[in-house]
Amino acid sequence: MKKSYKAAAILLIVQGGLMEFSVFIGVIPLLLLGVEQGTISEHFSFIVPYLQDNLYLMMVTSPWR
């Protein structure tokens, strides 16, 4: 039983890392294509307005949180 917990923990860490790093990689094409932040933030809704206004900043800093 203990081995399965260790395997599950490793898989969760890997999955979390891939999710965070993919957001960081995803900002590169957006910046190269010149997509404005306002265009992207129309499709996402955050409760905190700071997050809505600084979406690119969140994407760039996602691996280092």
C-alpha cells in the first residue's frame, strides 16, 4: 500500500509541474504573434481584478511560484 502512495505522489508532482510549465511555454507564441492581453483576458474570468489585468505576468511567473 505504501508504494502506491509514493507512485501517486510522484505522478501528482509531475502533473503539476507539466501544467505550470505548459502555461509558461504557451505565453511565448502569444507574445510572438502580438496578441494583446486584453484579448486573452476576455476569455477568462478571475474574481480578483489584479489577476485579470496581469494575465501575461501570471503566465510568465507560473513556474516560479
